[in-house]
Amino acid sequence: MAPINWLILFIFFFYMFYLIMNFLYFNFIKNLKIKILKKNSSKNYNKFI
């Protein structure tokens, strides 16, 4: 039973690592890219007219 338990633990930790990496990517890298794009883009207020 020990190798099965090790496999389950490995899959669990790999899955948690994957979730944490996705969380960090979507919270920090995408927000930084959006902020940089918003700073550089000129606002077009006439697009709704």
C-alpha cells in the first residue's frame, strides 16, 4: 500500500502546485499586463457615439 499512498501524495502536491501557479498567474501577471496596457492606451471617449 505504500507506493499507492506515495502516488496519491505526489498527485495531490502536484495538483496543489498547479492551482497555486494558476492563482499567482491570474492575480499578478494578468493584472500587471492590464495595468500596463491601460497606462499606455489613450482613452477614446468618442467610441460610444
